[in-house]
Amino acid sequence: MDDELKRIIRGIALLNASEHDGKTRNDSIISKVIGTKPELRSRIKDVIPLISQTVVDVNKLSIESQREELESNYAELLIVKPKQERTGLPPLENAEQGNVVTRFPPEPNGYPHIGHAKASIIDEEYAKMYGGKLILRFDDTNPEKERLEYYAAIKVGLDWLDVKYDLIKNTSDDMEVIYKKGKELIDSSYAYVCTCDKETISKNRREMISCKCRSGDLDQNNIRWNKMFDKFKPGEAIVRFRGDMSSENTVMRDPTLFRIIDEPHPIHKDKYRVWPNYDFAVAIEDSIDGITHAFRTKEYELRTELYYTLLDKLNMRKPKMLEFSRLEFEGMPVSKRVLKPLVEEGKVSGFDDPRLPTLEGLRRRGIVPEAIRKFVLSLGFTKSDTMPPFETLESFNRKIIDPISVRLFIVFDPVKLTITNNNLTEIEISNHPQNEMGKRQVMIDGNFYISGDDANLLKIGDEVRLLELYNIRITKIGSEVEGEVIGTGYKSGISKIQWISRKNPVNIEVLTSNVLFINDQFNENSLEVKQAITEQYYLELNVGAQIQFVRFGYCRKDSANQAIYTHK
């Protein structure tokens, strides 16, 4: 491993630690290192041990030492680069005020995730920008994968994001119109029914060879079309567009328009068995729905030629199709192909697991909708591949939740502390240092718990301040710690630690999410569960409350005995 890479890793670790109370973490450094040197993505397994050792070394240093090394050896990292604030999405081509219609067309085949958030927010923002309309349209023409549960989950997710739509509809409700348009293509010789097997079709497309079905006459195609509704079995016949088998764009090599699926539909049950594929359905629906500007992620870019060609052949109105980059985070894939097995195999607790990039997972983790919207709009509308670090979303979230987060003490690996000359029975602590969020009464009798990490640093004679309480001198160290009060006024130059009264401690567990996948492999250590003790006031907070546990980080109350770590 070259010295320059070691220097980069140490600099990033020092900077991150100095910004987070002297502590950094592997997952934070991994994403930042890859962001700095993308070519390391393929070598990440070799780099991780170096990152892990660097994190250990840096965390051993005091904050003062970290800062000193940063200023001496990595001054360039401390230069604050001016941020260019985005003022919104770029204007749309040929957009008329009051006449813009956009659509968000999710397939109800899974739970919505951060990628759906980006698409729906962009769709809504453009509709609002031009005083237009947004249609929520379920692209439900694959009954093998769709369930009513997913229709509901998508609606719940959009409501949580506060995405407002003007109309809701299902593509499957327009099946008769879609059949009519399919028949028009067949009657105009722009489509034909193919009975070749799947392997032959794939081979011919690769080799740019037309199959014998392509030369069939209108009578043959009409007979086969009718038989698709009651005679042919799934896989025995499909409708293909008569494209260009020699096209460099493989999408245009006689793509499938309809196929047979004998699975009951979540809404229409067994009413239909011939179903359009995405390319055909989306083109027809966008045209008849009056969509003026359609947006989708850029992996569909090659399909745009087919989209416009189909509408041309049918003499239908053509919306403007625009593509933008897909959104996901390093180590947090959004693909249903990846997420569903994690749930089914029990590797995560469900689609609301806080490690997942699903909207339910993000909500449970403590990410708020306003932060997601600000984050999405900060990325702009671009095709450029971006995989922003999760910390970027966290920074938006932190600014929003900080003013509304109750401050509470929390103790890990508790050690008993006894103050021999305590003369207080109760104190009052503000729930927030700046904002009016009320106060809480804490009963005390001189018997406390302090964190094991703090206790391990204490020596007899040390002076320490118990936050919000008084200053003490340590008089005894052992399995338990003893001390005596030496004053109540603020005293600089001494350590400040938190505490929990032993009169009424509350036991909770704190779930901390780490990176879900490392080098495309599931991280078995992606969820850390820590046992902790917190204040009695925790029980008075509603589930979902935002909390900043002092000297630990922001968390969301998930239940009476569980909190989920959000971020620093």
C-alpha cells in the first residue's frame, strides 16, 4: 500500500474524528476514501484493513492531538470550500406555465426507497414549478410480482414525503385501450406474433437475424393474437415490434410488446392473461394521460428510441422524455433483487430495517422527509453518475432535527459512582440548550451510573464535572468509583461527563446501522446492538421522538426500550 494512500486515509480519519468529538468510524472513512479515489472500489478488500487500523490509531488520540496533527500535516483539508447553493431545478424545454403534466409511475412490486423519493420529488417539483399537475400511476402490468401490499406501501411513502399528486390511476385499468393499440400495430404490420422459443429469440437478437415469424402475413398474426387470449400457454407466443434487427441499439431489435402471464392480478384477478411490457404500456399511458414531460432514470435511455417510435407508428401525441441519474448510496443498494432476499432470509428484520435505503427504513432510522427533499434538490437534475455519501443526507437531517431534539444523558457499560457528600435531592435540567422545549426534574441521592469509558480514564485526585450538576474530586477507584463535591460553578480545564441517577434508571438498547454491503458482500456486522441506561424522562417521550443523547449522537425513539441511532 503506497505512502500517499496511507496519508490520504489518515488525513480523512483525522478530519472526520475532529468533527465528531474525537471519534471516527470505518464506514465513514470507507465512503470518503472511495469518493476521493474511485479507482480503489475494486481493491476495497485490500484497503479496509489499513482503514481499520488507522481508525483505531486516530481514535486513541485526544481531540487536541488530532487537531494539532491536522493543522500541521493536513492544513489543506481544513480549508473551507465555498458552497454553491442550488436555487432549484433547471427549466424545462417547451414548458408552458399551467400546462405541464408529469407522472410518477412506480411498479407495485416492492417497498419504495430513496430512488423512488428522488423520482417522485422531481416529478412533483416540476409540476409545482409550472403550476401544473402530477399523476400517480401504478405501472401494474406484471401480476407475477405485484401485490396490494405494495400499492399501499407506495402511497404511505409518498404521504410521508408529503408528495402531493392530483390524480391516481392504474395502468391495468386501461387494458382495453392498450389491447386496441396493440392490435393497431399488428394490423399495420408494425408488430407480429412470434412463437419461437426464448433461447432462439435471444440468439437471433444477438446475431441480428430475423426469425421466420417476422415474415408471417396478417391472417397468421391475427389468428395467433386471438389464440394468446385462450389457447397459447405462457412462453409459447409473444407480440414483437417489427423494429430493426440490424440496429446498434439492441432495444430496437424486435422487442417484446405483449406476453402471456397466467398469474392472478392483485386488482383484476383472472380477467386478463395477455399483458403489455413496460415499453409499450408506458408509451401509451404517457400519451393518453396528457403527460407533457416524462422523467426516468438513465438506465432506460436506450429505450427512448423505442418509446418515440411506437408513438410515431400509432400517430399518438409524444411527451418530452428526460433522463436523470439513479440515486443510491455506497453499500446500500436499492435493487429489489438484492433487498427482497435479505428480508426473506431473515438477514434484516423487514423492509423497515434501519439499515435499508427504503423509505420505511430511513423513517425508522430518524431521517425526516424535509431532509430527503432538500438532499434530492441539492443533487440537481443531471445524468452524471453520482453516489453521494450518506453523510450528505445526514448533514441536511442534522440541521432540521437539532432544534427539535430533546437532550438526554445516556450511559454505556455503566459503572457505579457514589458521591459521599451530596446534599441535593432534585435538580431541574433544560430539555434543549437554546430552544424552549421545557424542563425535566431529576431525582438524585448521590448514587449515579457513569459510562465505563469515562470511568476507565479516572484516577484518584482527578477533578471532573458531572454535567448540569456539580464538580467532583475522585477519592476512590475500584469496581465502583467514589467522589466528593468540590463546587457547583463551571470550571474550565476539567473533563465533563454525563451520568444517570441510580434512583430510576431506564434500560434501553440502541441499534446502530453500519454499511450494509462491503464489496458487494452482505456485512454480517451491519447492525450493532448496544445496551445502555438513560433517564426516566425517556419514557415520557412519544415513539418517534427525536433525541440527542449527549456525547453520543442523534437517535429516534423506536419503543419504550429501544432507540435507533440516526447520526452524529
